Amino acid sequence: MANIKSQKKRILTNAKRAERNKAVKSELKTRVKSATRSVGTETQDDDVKAAIKRLDKAAAKGVIHPNQAARRKSRLMAKANSAAS
């Protein structure tokens, strides 16, 4: 355990941030998975839109890298467009 006051605070804030990031990443996985499963159904548009919104938000907050968000959106849209055609 750290003896320095600022380091003790840093440990607490890191734990809070890690917990929040974990929740956001978990929700991302859920949204993308549900969007992938709904490809070809009538709820596809809503699910894909929700997943893209969450990916953009996570990238803006710094939870994931912007390039990762772009890659995941691209792959999701490719699946959605291939099912549509």
C-alpha cells in the first residue's frame, strides 16, 4: 500500500475509472452482439444504430481507441449491408 497521500487518491480514482470502463465495455459487447444477431430482422436498423451510438460514445470518452470504434462500426455495417442485399 502506498504511503503518499496523492498516490492513495490515485489508487481510488483508478479503481473508479476501471469499474466505469468495464461497465461501458460490457455494454458495448452486448449492443454489438444484439445488433449482429438482429441482422436480417425487422429490428436490425434500431439495434445497429444503438450499437454505433455506444461505440461513438465510448471512443469520445476514451474507453476505446477511435480507430477501434471505426473498425468495429465498419465490420458491423458490412454485416448489416450484406444481409440487406
